[in-house]
Amino acid sequence: MTATFGTIYVIFKKCVALISAIMMLVVGADEKDTPAPVGAEVISKTTYVLYDQHMTSQGVTNDGEYFYFSGKKNLGKADIETGEIFLITTNAIPDELEDMGYDHIGGLSCHDGIVYAAVEDGPDYERSCIVLYDAETLKYTGKYYPLPYELHTEGVPWCAVDAEKNYIYTAEWTNATVLNVFDLDTLELVKTTPLSQPVDRVQGAEMFGGKLYMSCDELDGNKHVYCVDVESGDVQAAFTRNVGAEIEAEGMTVYADENGEPVFCVLDRGARRQSCNLTRYTLAD
């Protein structure tokens, strides 16, 4: 019986590896003619297919050692060097919130052992909230904070912790004109900061070096990453990714390389919606 089970298991693993390899070739062919980014350089790309892509289809953040990913209802944890997922939590939206209609985990941010997740109900987005998870276990901490509807009329696709100021930021989904600033401890609204220009379809954001970087899913395929001065609200394009209109930009995170320079890690859903890419960029000289 043991030998039979072992044989079946080996065959199963080989089949999964073969299917994965085929899918990698297919999605790679879809992206082979993608133009180079402007203002940045691609340093690596990790592609997730099969089960893993359901863990990486929405948001990403990091704590310097690990990546934390979100799928629609799932959470995943991965080694920051290899991108390999080693811990998952399926159906991560707590029952009490599911009973209230919450059904979608979006962007993430991480600070002091806590993963902050932007969670929405749908399709009318009548309520949005920030849900707190333990970064070590990916378990729900029992804490969530509703967000004011008048500031999130199209849901809350992302959130970003500013540890230095003890704030957490959000904004509207389309044509955001202000940055919403909340106290990190209480999630009470502190202020709104007008932006120097509207920012459209923000899917993920992260603080680095005192600036807020936003990944946008513009429909024209440019898919900019913007740099926002959180004090003045000034918005400037950091770089343009040029991944194409068929690719859906998702979450984004930033960490420092060995020289202290930013590495931008941006999630995308592939054109066939059967894969997710985590692409790492450095700013061009």
C-alpha cells in the first residue's frame, strides 16, 4: 500500500511540474514583446501559476525578510529572496465579516508584526475596512476597523502604513484627488491631503524613504508607479512600466537592497488571468 501511494504521489508531482512548465511557456510567450520600462530597469520576475496564483492575485507587502501576498480571499507568505510561498491561509476573511458581506481582500501593508489588509464588500462597496492579521501565522487578530463610506465610495483597493508618522493611508479607487490619512492605532481620520493631480486606479502603495509610491492600473497600458509627497500632496511619476493594456496591475511593495536603494516589487495578473507576475525594478541611473 505504501509503495503504491508513493508511486502515485511521484506521478502526481511530475504531472503538476509538467503542467506548470507548460503554463510558464505560454504566459512567457504572451509577454515576450513587452517594451522596456521608462525610468527603471527590470532585475527579476517571478511567475506564479496553478494554485500559487490564487495566493498572489491582489496585494503584496514585505517586512524586509518575507513577502506577504493576498488573493481574493487568501493570504500567503513567501521568502523575500526566492519568492517561494511556504505558508498560506485560505478563506482568510473572518466569518463575522463574511456574514456582513465582505468578500474581497485587496492591497496589504506590514508593520511591527501586523499585516494590514484592505477588505471590501461588493459589488456596491457600501462598506470598506482594514483587517489586521498576525504576520507570523497569517491568522486574524480579532481586530478590524470600518472606514468612512464618503471617502471610499468605490471600495478600498489598498492601504499603506507610514510607520514614521504613525499613519495609514488610503484613497479613492478612480481619480483620487485626496490622500486619506488615518491614525495607525485607532484608524480614526486625521486629515485629508489634496493631491497635486488626480491619480487613477491605484492598486497598491507602500512607503519608502519618506515617500509614498503608488502602482496604477491605467487602461492605456502605461501602468505608472507614482511618487507622492505625503506632506504636500505633490505627485510625480517615478517610472512607467509599459506592460500593456491586457495586463492588470495589482499590489506593490518596496524594500531596500544591500546599498539602501529601493527595489520596487509590482504584482500583475497575466493577460490570460492564469498567472501572476511579481516583477522587481530598480530606478534607472
